Amino acid sequence: MRHKFYLETPIYQSHKLFNEQPKNVFYKMDCYQPTNSFKIRGMEELCRHHIGEGKTKFVSSSGGNAGYSLAYVGKQLGVSVKVVVPSTTTKFMIDKIKDLGAKVEVHGNVWDEAHQYALKSAAQEDAVYVSPFDDPLLWKGHASIIDECAQQMEQPDTVIVSVGGGGLLCGVLEGMKKNGWTNTQVITTETTGAASFYESYQANKIVELKEIKTIATSLGAKKITTKALELAKEFTIKPVKVSDATALKASFDFLNEKSVLVEPACGAAISVPYFHPELLAESNNILVIVCGGANTEFNYLYQHFK
Ligand SMILES: *Cc1c(COP(=O)(O)O)cnc(C)c1O
């Protein structure tokens, strides 16, 4: 078997929740990836594919976990990575990406401006443009999460997963199909200021949000990929919105429970078994995708939490 850069992550049961509820809540700990998020799975799949086609240059427009994971995989595979970010991206994240040898260019004030520039720049340099969530290669890579879970546990009654642009959701649903988990219910989580999947699912068509207003920046896509809605039709889906405060509190409680810091984007998923057990009334075995996140400066979170 070829050497992989992403890890097979463990599943930990929540003994705390078992004692309180009692239910079997399983955490798939993708926060333990070398880049602290699941994004490395898709990025590895994507990079290997394009390198196989002779490509050696990659350009992304995500100053978050997608750009960070691309930079990591690019460094391991010896290809050039450029990440175009808007001026709102923190120095904290820019430094992390630069530490991996990737070039960072600041362009525009919002993501869309960085994105448009990255598209142009990729075309000019004959580089591959890498979307943070909208690419079948990413979904294929992300699906490995469920392949692993299918080896590690019995089929759960419910899977809980956070949604930004829907790349993780597509990967999880593809993995569930592949492993025969089609009658498992899926709860999607978003914060109220970034509920693009929630709105689109209710309207049964892609709805573009006017603005993004959330501390969970990794969920901040105005528009989800259409594939997420298509795949969702094949499953029983319960879309859930939680407040920023709830997502943040879940991140802190999870830090206390498992001694690992995850972004509020991930806290949103964990908040369901913590604070909304009523949504799990009919489930005994619950799998939470702990999607992780490296874009969390502790001081920043702590100041919002206090
Ligand atoms: C990217 C990301 C998400 C959202 O994933 P999408 O594929 O955009 O839906 C959620 N949590 C974390 C930590 C992420 O990095």
C-alpha cells in the first residue's frame, strides 16, 4: 500500500455522555490529522490525481483549513502551492501556511475577490485551481472517513456532520453509500449566520446567503455545492442551526472532555449531543465527525467565550 500523509484517526466514545444520557456517542477524531482537520484527506486525493497528470503547480483561495492542508500535502509531494487570501485572513493562519513553504498572496477584501484572482492566476501559470469544497476529488478523499468508521464501529443510527460549502457532507454521504449506511440518519450542523445548507435544503434549491456572520469562519460559504443537495435526497437528513455561543461552548466543553481544541465550526456538530439531546431521542448509537480545524487562536476564542 502506498504511503499516505493523512492518518487513520481513532474513534473515541464519550463516557461523559454515556453516563449522562445514556447513549453511545462516538467521536471520529479527525482533529488529530497532521493539519488538524479532515481537509487533508481530500487535498491528498486531489494533489495525487493532478500530479499523475503531470501538474506541478497548485493555487487555492482558502486562507483556512483547505489552504493549510493543500500547503501541507504540496510540501510532502514536492509541488508548488500558492494560496490567495483576502485581507481579512489572520496573520496567525498566514504564518502557518507560509511555514509549510507555500506562497501567500493577499488580494481583495472578501473571499470572492481572492477566489476570482486565484482562478485567473491559476490559468496564467498553468496551475491547478483548487476549490476548498467543490471538487469530486475532494469528496472522494473525504469519503475515506466513513471507510475507516465502517471498520471501526457498527453502523450508527445517526451521523452528525458540520457543513460549510458541503464538501465534507458530500464525502460523508458518498462514504455512507459505499458502505451501505443508507438508512442511517444524518444531522447537518451550521451556525445561524452561515446556514447555507439549511436554507437550500428547506427551499429544495441552491440559496445564496446575502452575508456570512459567524465566529465559525470555516462554515462561511454563501452557497453550497449542488452535489450536496443531490446526495441529500438519498438520505434522511435533519438540518440543524445552532448559535455561535452554543458552538463555542461545545468547543470549550470538548477541550475539557478530550483535551483537544477544535474550531467552533466543529463545535457546532459536537453541540448536538451536548446540548440538544432531544434531537437524538430515537438514536442510541451516534457518530460525530470531529472535523477539527487549525484556524483557532486560543486567546481569540477565549475572549469571545468569557
Ligand atoms: C472546511 C471545514 C468545514 C466545512 O467543510 P465543507 O466541506 O466546506 O462543508 C467544517 N469544519 C472545519 C474544521 C473545516 O475545516
